Amino acid sequence: MKIRQSLSLLLLLMASPLANAGAVVSVRTDQPGARINPAMWGVFFEDINFGADGGLYAELLKNRGFEFPEPLMGWIKISPSLAKGELSVRTDAPFAPANPHYVRIMSEGTAPFGLSNEGFRGIGVRQGEAYNFSAEIRGVSGTPKLSVRLYGGDGAVLDSADLQNFTDTWQKYTATLHPADTDPKARLAVLLIGKGTLDVDFVSLFPEHTWKDRPGGLRADMVQALADMHPGFIRFPGGCIVEGSVLARRYQWKNTIGPLEDRKVLINRWNYEFVHRPTPDYFQSFGLGFYEYFQLCEDIGAQPLPILNCGMACQFNSGELCPMDQLDVYIQDALDLVEFANGSATSEWGARRAAMGHPGPFHMTMLGVGNEQWGPQYMERYARFSEVFRVKHPEITLVAAAGPSPSDQRFIYAWQQMRSLKADLIDEHCYAEPRWFLDHANRYDSYERSGPRVFMGEYAAQSVATVSPKNRNNLECALAEAAFMTGLERNADVVRMASYAPLFANTEAWQWTPDLIWVDSLRVVLTPSYHVQSLFARNRGDRVLPVALDSMAPEEARRVYVSSVLDESSGAVILKLVNAGPRESALSVQLDGIRHLTKGTMTVIRADSLGEVNSLDYPDRVSPTQSDFSPTDAKFEVTLPANSFTVLRVGTAK
Ligand code: AHR
């Protein structure tokens, strides 16, 4: 996260001894309350908006194995006027039975002839970086060469390499390309030079520089944005994608591990979900599968929180049910996932993990049963999972669904049922206008303190309306979320985890807005909401501190929100202060129980207008600014700028 130093803000927010401020914020630093879950603030990943293919998964070619229902989608035939040749899609004697289609390129040799891939709305390449090409190739006749050419958006050749000496069996051929220029809209062509015929499959192009430089790995800049947030957990793989519009199209983790060519391509439900945002070229390659997911969690110190299908397809679509007498297949999948993640390297599924390069366990401790399910059919399916897991894996915390709304009849029914089923964690979802989040900052103050705990598993303020394509990731939404999060934090005994949703969106291929992080083929934009999430996670603290707000005018109480935590290792008292309105707010802060103050910091996110957003061209319009903050007395005054979120870390010595 970029944090700018700003003298002007320092002056604006300068701490001074208590003078004539209005409202008083008292923090009982000597009465630490609930322990905050180290995994409190996490992220929700779903392959929506080109989040995986075309996003986090760094493969640059779309439909690399010709497995889309239109096998040449994403490809075009390159046949200059002098060329004489034929392209055909075949399935006989394929390279990989799970991905049976391949192309046969036959050329008379009169001119280069072949096909070119458009990438995911263009291939993003950088001058000075290397790109690894690979393809499975089988020679059929003649001795042609295969020219691999990277073209810029303007048609200029950025680099090329020739492959030759093909045999009559499938073999992997590789080349490294070094583009002469940076281009967000490059294309990759494979062209036969000379007379002959070749079979070609699994054509792939990856940046050499991926996250941790793993070959075939994840996009480094996108993972870095996640790592910088310090998320406590990663929920994966969604989202409705878990459910599928019908059960045959549900997410099945076993189809996402092992050699890439064994992972069957599946249509992505977001391909056709929204008539107003159709994305006909959206498919799941599962190159980012469950192994890569666990590895990502390990890399960035986040706990895994897989969500699996519970025998129900999306209830907004078919609502197809797996009959109860066939549910064991789904339960067994869940048990096998625990073994894949945690089992010894000699167990059946642990051995699969070890074969992929990770003999040790991934330490999975949580599992979601279904995504956004509701109704009696869900309760009976959840109950079966729960019975089995209580016996076989009591160490795994199960997450139960409560439907798509935070307050309707489906939600109330779910909570009643889940109480009697003694569920561990209930997954609440909420997409609503900013005012809802402000008005519900105290939602959990009155929740029962016994029984299931809350996982606020999907939430985001919607500037216009849920699923409106006009929603913007503006400051108003971010501040409303921050205000709501002060309430989650104050109630950390009840609310054990929370995640904003969705996480990623490609600016040229999204279905759902708002989203936490936007990308194009080369750039990453962090939204105001990202900065809020990140500041909460990086200033999580260990214990909730009681906060009292006095003498606040009613108008101010509708826009000013406060919470506080204690960071035990550093001794810092952390205050999160939201001013979601157009006037500044002068607060007198009183840290009861503090004797000695040391150096601290103040971090502020603000903008002149609540409508302000970050964009690819202006990525830092709303971003955190950090300055020193060292009050000399435990009573001090702070002025919160209009439209702002402030995190104060007050250093204390015991
Ligand atoms: O976050 C987008 C979608 O919203 C999720 O897939 C689903 O769980 C919810 O309805």
C-alpha cells in the first residue's frame, strides 16, 4: 500500500491538548475486552469479472486448449493472400483426453499460415521482461517450421522465435520472447513456415515474472495487492460459482488439481448470468485450482476458507437439488478436501498434494458448506455435513449459509435453524446502499452473545443499487463500509470474520460492480474500499477496547463512527475514526488508563467529494496519507476532515 507523507494533513489533523472540542471520545485502555480473531479481516475470491482466467492466473492466452464450445473462440485464422492452407479442429488421438480438441494446421508453404490469439481483451506485455511460450506439437507431414510471433496492437512484431524438428508424437516445445515494446493489446500468432502439416494444442504464454517467479503461476502485481492487505483468510472459490446454475456445472475441486491438461474446462456461470453484461468468452481453465489456492494462502499468511457445494445449485437459477440419498458424494468430496489439504503425504489425497510439490499440510481449519443457500432443503443438507464432520473432523469449523439478505425471512429462518443445529459460524451477506451500512454500524451490539458466531462473508456498499452496472467504487461507499466495520470490530466477540465482495474485476470484462481491486492487462487500481479494508487488516489489534461517545450532536452522530483496539505486542492503542459527512468534526479524545505516550502515526483517507474514485489513469486520487502522531497528553483533540477515514496509532509505554 502506498502511503504518502503530507504536511498539510499533519497540520489539519494536528493533535493538541484538549481545548474546546465538541464531542468526547473516551477509550478505556485499561479494560481490554474481546480477543479479536487473527483472521478477522479477509478476502473473498471468486472467478467473476475475469478474476482468475484473465486475472490472477497469469496465463496470457485465452482458450489455449481449443476447448471452448466454439473451439476457435479467441483465435483468428492468419492467411495472407498468397497463403494456401487449411485449419481444422480435431479430436482424434489427442494430446490430453480430458481436453481432447486440438488444431491441425496444413500449409502449402506459399506464405506463413496459421492462427493468432487475442488474449483476455489483449495480451499485456512489458519491454524488458521475458515471456515463456509453450505448445504441444505433433508433426504430421513435411518439415515445416512454426514461427511464434508476438505482435503489438499496431501490428508491429515485438519478438518472434522459430520452432522446428517435430516428431510424430506429441511433445512440448518452448521459446522465450522479449518484446521490443510495452503493449497492453498484443497478440500471439503461431504460423507454419514451409510446406507441411502440424497438430498443435495447449498453446500457452506466461510472463516469466509471476508471483514468486513460479512458472505458470499467478500475476505478481495482483498477488502483491493482496499480500499488502495482510488478509487473515481467503474465501475461495466464491460465490455463486460454487453452486453452478445446475449441479453438473458446479465447482468441483477435484477437477482443479493435478496436471493442467487433466483439468477439464468448464463454462463460467458469469458467462451468461447477466443479460446486461454477457461475457461469451468466459470459461474456467482451473489453472488457478485448489492447490494454487492453498499455496497462495500459505504465501501471504492467510488462512484458507474453502466453500464447497452442498448438493444445491444456485437458487437464483435452477435450484437443482441433489437427492438426500445421494448426498454422500458431496460430503465425501468435502472430507477428501480436508485430506488433500491436511492429510499425510501417504494418504490418498495427501499424496496428490505431495505429488504437486507440497508434502507438508496446508493447515486448513475452516470449511463453508454451500454458498448463498436458504430454506429447509439447505438445513437438512447442512445438518448431514455437520453430523459427519463432528465425528470425522471436529477440528474443522463449518461455515453455514444464511441466504442472500441480511434481514429477510430466509435469513431469520436460517438463524433459528442454525441455532438449534448449533452451527459454528453463520455466513451473512449484504449488498446495500451506503446509508444502510451507516445505519447498521450498531447491528451487532444487540446480537445474542451465545450460539453461532458471525462471518460477514460478503458485503459491499452499492452506490446505485445491487447488480446495477452503474455502481462506482467511490469514497462514499468506502466510508460507509468503514463505519460498518467499526461496528464489526466493536463486536469482535460475535463477528469473527468479514470479507468485502467481490475481490477483482477486469476493467474490460466485468459482470459485477463494485469490486475491491480493478485491473487491466498491465495495471492494478486499488479502490477507496481496498484502502479501508487494508487499513483495518493492518491495524487489526488483539483486543477490543471499550469506547464511549459523549456530547455528540445528533447530526454528527449520523456521520461519525469510532472503534478502538489494543495491539498487545507494540502496546499501541489504535482508533478508527470515520467522518462520512461534508463537515469536519472536532473530537476530544480521552485515553483512560494511559500514563506514558510514545511515538505514533495517523493515517487518513479523504477527498473533497464523496463521489471521488480511483481509476487506471488516476489511481491515487483516494489513497492513504500517513504522518507522525505524537500527542503529549492522554487527552487530546483531533479534527476529522470532512469525508474521511482516520486510523490513529497512539504509542504507549507500560
Ligand atoms: O459477489 C458476487 C455474488 O454475490 C456472489 O457470487 C454471490 O454469493 C452473491 O450473490
